[in-house]
Amino acid sequence: MNSSSLRRSPLAILLAATLGLVMLSIHEAPAQATAPKRSSSTTDEAIPTKFWHAVLPGGQYMVALGRISNIGIHEYVANATARVYEVTIAADGAALARFYYMEPMTDKSPLNVGQIVADRIKGSSDELGKRTGLGDAWQKVVKDYPNTTHAHTIEFRLDYKDDLEKLFSSVQRAWETGRGTRFKIVNSEG
């Protein structure tokens, strides 16, 4: 790839525009920027099959309850920059399902410059995604080709930690009781 094709690629344009918006917002925005509040609702309903079915903003996942070999919920720090809360579901077969919520490893104090910049970058990337039709890039699963795309994982990134905890409770209850369940998360902007 030559430098002129890199300059015109959608990713390069998105990154340059995001950086420009961040710099502009740091210069012109008040000390505390407010982002639109987001919320979600979850439902957990019985279904007449022996499957656990997750309907999520990023896609769907379905597994036969009799094929689940283990489930887990844990947290870890990734690359010293983000705390990750993760639910894993292993079943017979090669793929591992991963559902996670991430938060930056910065102090939540409004005086923390790192948090202010991170919040503004997120706000700017959200706005740019809406304007360009590329969606909310900040909330998407990011894969490192070929490392994660060939790692036999099915990944979903959730917007809220409590939704992740509800997801774990749902799959745990379904697996323990053997009752089919459809777990659904619907995000809404408010």
C-alpha cells in the first residue's frame, strides 16, 4: 500500500477527522462536556427449545444447552489501558463465545485530563460515525487480523457492565435448569 492510498482510505479519513474534532473540542468546549445519556433494557424469556439465545445490539448468539461445557465471568486489565469484564461460554466445538464490557483505566475525576480527552474522543468519534454512516466505532469489537479473526472466538462488546452481569445470570440459570431462554438487550439513546 503506498502513502497516497493510505491518505485516501476511509480509516485514514475517519482518524484524521476524529483527531480534528477532538482538537477543536479541547480548544472550544467547556471544561466538562456532557454526552447524551444512553440506556438499555434487557429481557429474559423462556423459549420452547433447549437453547440459550442472546439477541444483542452487535448480533446474535445461540448455543444448545446440552453442548455447553463451561461458563465464566471474570475481569482483567488489557494492555494497562482498559479494565475488561468478560463472560465466556465454551461449548463442544472449536469456538469460544466472549461477551465483554470495557472501561478505561483512568480516574473518573473531572480534573483528570486523560479522562476528559478520552470522553471527548469518544464523543467526537460517535458524532463522526453518525455523520459518515460508519456507526459507533467506539463500541465495536476490534479484531486484529489474522490473530483474532482465526482464534475461534465469537465476540460481542456490550455498552453496560450491568447488562453483562444479567447476561451471565441468564446463561447460568438456563444451563442449570435446562430451560431454553432468549436473552435480549435493546439499547436506546435518551
